[in-house]
Amino acid sequence: MYDKLVNYAAKQLELEASEIKPDSTFESLGIDSLDIVEMIMDLETELGVELDMEDQKITTFKELADFIESKLN
């Protein structure tokens, strides 16, 4: 899931995949809340799962990948 997330973010947000590390925060990469919402909506559609992130404190790509994996299991 982590690699899929990194590849998606790199493509959609015009970043180099090599810039994105597991502990990279969204803020450190210039990813704002609107970008995150769009990314989550796209992933929900692609994966066929609802990702309710309202009460989540997710700030890194690894945390997001782990959260998505928990919803898929």
C-alpha cells in the first residue's frame, strides 16, 4: 500500500517519488488539506472502501498507508 500511495502522490502532486519517505509529512512536501481530501477520495474509489479519517491524526505517508491497510483487512 505504501508504494501505491507514493506513486499516486508523486504522479498527482508532481513530486519525485524519491522525495517521499515513510516519515515524510504532508506539510513538509507542500501537500495541503485539499490535496489530501482528493487523494483519499480517489483511493476510496479505487479500493472500494470508505476511509473515514475525521478522527485520525495522520501526518505521514507511512501512517496513511498503515491506516488504509487496516481498513482493507
